[in-house]
Amino acid sequence: MPFIDTFLVPFALAIISSMLIDNVVLSRFYGICPFLGVSKKPQSALGMGVAVVFVIVLASAICWPIYQLLALPEVNLPYMDTVVYILVIASLVQLVGIFIKKYSPSLYKSLGIYLPLITTNCAVLGVVQSNTDQGLNFAMSMANAVGTSVGFLFVIFVFSCIRVRLESSDTPKAFKGVAIALVTAAIMALAFIGLTGMAG
Amino acid sequence: MMLAVAIIIIIALVALFIVTFLVYKKMPAPKGMEKVRVSEENCKGCENDSCSLRKDE
């Protein structure tokens, strides 16, 4: 089946690879601020994670064709990619916020407060930038975006669940709060190194 | 020529951001959700006191 071999398998591998092996938080160290800041309760972590998935996928879908335009020989402005991405992501977050505020109050209640925080989440810019730096086509860019953002959601949710358990555990006074959270994140990063090589 | 195009693109994107930011700020929140904010208890990561999401009304 050529379709499976040439499209589905690489697509699935790209998603698994960017989700687990090359995790955006634990391997590439992007998006640490929301990872530590909004992970005290699983409900907040889930809200932030879903909002990040939404924005990363949308930003990748919009920025990929923009880069193709900038890289055209007639335009020849590929060096402007980063500044264009920053402005596009910032505007996109505001546009999504406007849309949600106007048409979906329930979504606004669960995601609305996290949307402005995502403007400054470097994971979004990092994914969009890596899509173009690696010269991925549109389908693989979307696979990278979906995998990376779901990886962020997965890690922030697991981390929040661990932090809830840590709250009730007997932690030494000097380690309470962010200190033990950082130690936990380091152990999680070490655990994720164990997945290296899984997807070939 | 290309420098002019680059400047125009940046100005257009900055203008787009300013317009969307102002529209988002001025648009009223849905009924009953006017004071939905990130609580200080749930957001202690960056300790940024000037963050508009953490400010009290």
C-alpha cells in the first residue's frame, strides 16, 4: 500500500516523535513558563494545554504559506520570518480571542483567560520556526504541530497531577513549591530521554 | 525596493496586531464571565506582578 508507506507511516512517526521523543518542554525546553506557572491544578493545566494545541496548530497552518510567499525569488525576504511569525501569532491569538468571546461563551470560559498568555509562549514560535527551518512540507508541518502541541498538553497535565500529589506529600521545607516542581520536571525529562530511538 | 516591501509588511502586521488588540480589549465579555481571570493561586510561575491577567479589578 504506497499511500500507507509514503504518507501515513511518516505522518504517524512525525507525530509520535515530536510528541514523546523530541518533547517540546522536556527535550527542547520551550514553554517552561506556562509549564511551571499554570500546572498547579490539573483543570488549569488542561485548559492551558488545550488552548496551546489550538493556537499551535492554527499558527502552523497560517505561517507555513506565509513563509513560502516570503521565500519566493520575486519577494526574497526569508530573513523576515521570525518577526513576521511573532506578529502573526500575536494577531492570531487576538483574533481567536475575539471569535471565542463573541460566538462561544463556554469556550471563552475554559480557554479565554489562557489565550493572552499564549502570545508569549515561545513553544508556539518554536514550532512554527522549526517547521520552516527543517523545510517540512505542509502535511509534515501539521504533523509536527499536532504532535508537539499534544506533547505539551500531555506533559503539562501529567506534571500538574504529580504536583497535586506533591502538595500532600512530606516534602522538606527547603524543597517546597517551585523547587520540588523543578526537581520533578528534571526527573520527567530524564524519563523522556529513555524514549530516544523509539521511532527509529 | 525589497527594503520598502519589508517595511510595508512589518507596518501592516503591527497595524493588524494593534487593531485586533483594541477590538479584543473593547469587546465585552460574555454575560457572567466579566471577571474570569487567572487566580494568583493557580498562576505563580513567572511572578510577574504587572501581568494584566493577575491584576485585581
